Amino acid sequence: MDLEKRPAHQAAPQPLPGQADRQPPQAEGCLAVAIRIPVRIVVLVLVVPVRLVWDALAVCGRFVHRTMLRPVGRAIGTVLTWLFKAVFVWPWVGLWRYVLVPVGKGLAWLGRTLIAVPAMWLYARVLTPLGHGIARLGRVLFVIPAVWLYARVLTPVGHGLAWLARRLGAGAAAAGRGIGAVLVWLFKAVFVWPWVGLWRYVVVPVGVAIAWLVRTLVVVPAVWLYRSVLTPVGHGIATLLRWILVVPAVAVWRWVLAPIGRAVAVVAREVGDAFGHAWRIAGHISLAVGRFLGKLLRWIFVEPVRWAYRSILTPVGHAVRDAIWRPAAAAVRSVGRTARQALASARDSVRQARADVRRMLFGAPREPVPVPVARREPDAPEARTLGSSTTALMKD
């Protein structure tokens, strides 16, 4: 009644967000209720030992990974990194730094001194003036006469030839249009009109007669045979096959296979749910057992070791650090500082000796000479000030 009284434009009330996800609980059969508790008890007894063994193996694996595999992997990675650098990186770095770079600098200096500077002088002093002269001579001998010839001779001759070609082209186009019209009429008279007449007055009437004969002698009897004979026979065969094959198969599926399948599905679902509940309960039991064992091991092993570390080893370690380790470290740092200073002084001496040898062999580097820039614009006048004079009478 409410649906009939509600206007057509008013929409039905939407369910709340919390109610849309909820589904009414489905009624369970007696088979599911009967097999649920026994199956869960049996599965729990079977799963608890497996879960305890699984959790124990997981704890052992994490301990082995944290205490053995990760440190060993880091040590192996450090050793392999050092070996890779010692074999592939440091030799090439030394070769580049102490062989290729000095040789490259020497070759660059030789190339600049023997090739670049003479080539720049040759270009600036010889090739540039020679090129300017050749360009001016070519302009006087070739460009100016060619421009005069094009403007005074070739342009009038070209205009005359273009006018003559336009006139000849207009006459040829008119003649071509007349010849084309004659050829088109001849082509139609020889090739088009005879075939059009043959199609219209011979082929079309013969085709219409043949189609009428085929429809009268073949199509009409075939349609009558299909409607009056084949259709009833097909309906009878379909009905016979339905009652012989389809109806018994549907009955077997509906009354035999479907109930058996539903029962098997209920048993499989209950077994799966039982395994899930048993695995979760076994996890809680394993967690409680693990916490109890951990606390027991902590009070038996960890707490005594911690007490010994805090009460005995820590004071002894502080005494050793203050009495032995710090003085030894200070002495080692002083020795290392002295060694670094000696190496730095030796490196500076080697660098100075190498610079002296390079200076004796190749000479001192030439200081860059500033090149004066030719100004193409006049200098701007200076701005007037109070002390400057603007006339001859005011000058000092």
C-alpha cells in the first residue's frame, strides 16, 4: 500500500552505510550443526603440535638470521668490496692520476705550441688577407658582369619566350579540347552504347524469366516441404529426445547430484572453518607457551648475565679504559698525526720537484697578454660636474 501511495518522482529510501554491508545470517542445516563440534575438536588436537613446531622453527630461523647470516653476509660484502676496489678500481685510478693526466697535459702543451699557435698565425696573417683579395677579384671579374648580363640580356629574352609559349599553349589547348570531344563520342558509340542496349533489351528480360522459373519450380516447393513436412518431423524428434534424454538427466541432477553436492560442500566448509579456528587457537596457545619459556630462560640465563655485566664487567671495563685504552689511543693518535705530517711534507717536496723538472724541460708558462679591443663607436662624452668647465673662459 505504501508503494502505491508514494509518488513516482520520489525515490525509495536508501539504506544506512552500516546496514548496507550487513547481511542477515543464513539458517544452517542440521548436518552442519551436527558435524561442527566433533570436527573442530579433532582438528584442534591435530593442528596444535604442528603450530607449536612451526612457531619454534620460525623463532630459530629469525635468531639464526639475526646472529649469524646477517653479520656473515655483511663481512663477506665488505671483503668483496675491498677486493673489487683493489683489483678493478685503484689500479685504474692510479694509472689515470699518475700516468695519463701528466702525459695528456704534456701532449696538450705540445699540440698548442707546435700546431695551434702556428695555425692561428697563418690564418690571421696569410689566409685572411689572401681570401679577402680573392673575393674582391672574383666579384669584379665574375659577379658584376653576370648581373649586367642577367638584367640587360637574359631577362628581355626570357619575357619574349614566355609570351610566345603562352600563345602556343592556348592554341594547343583549344585543339586538344576539340579532339578530346570527338574521341569521347567515338568511344561511347563503339564501346558503351552497344553494351547498354544488350544489357537493357536482352540480358535483363532473360534474367527476369529465369528468376520466375526458379521461384515457381524450386523455391515454392521447397518452402511448402519445409513448412508442411520437415517442421512437424523436427518438432516430434525434439520432443522425443527431450523426454528420453533431457528430462531424466534433469531429474538425476535435481534429486540425486545436487543434494549430494550440497552435503559435500557443507562438510568441506565445516572442515575448512575448523582448520582456521584450530590454527588461530593453536597460535594463541603457542604464544602463551613461548612467553612462558622466554620468561623462564630470561630468569635462568639473561638476568644473571645482566647482573654480572652491570656489577662486575662494567667497572672492570671502565678501569681498563681509563688506565690502559685511553693512553694507548692518545699515543697512537699522536704517532698517526706525526706520520701524516711527514707524508704531507714528502708529497709537497715531490710536487715541487716535479714542477721544477717540468719548468726545466718545457720552460715557464707564458703569461697571457691582454689584446686591445678596437672600438667601432666614438667614446661617449664625460658627464658634466661642478668642477668642470664648459666654456673657454671658465677653463683653468
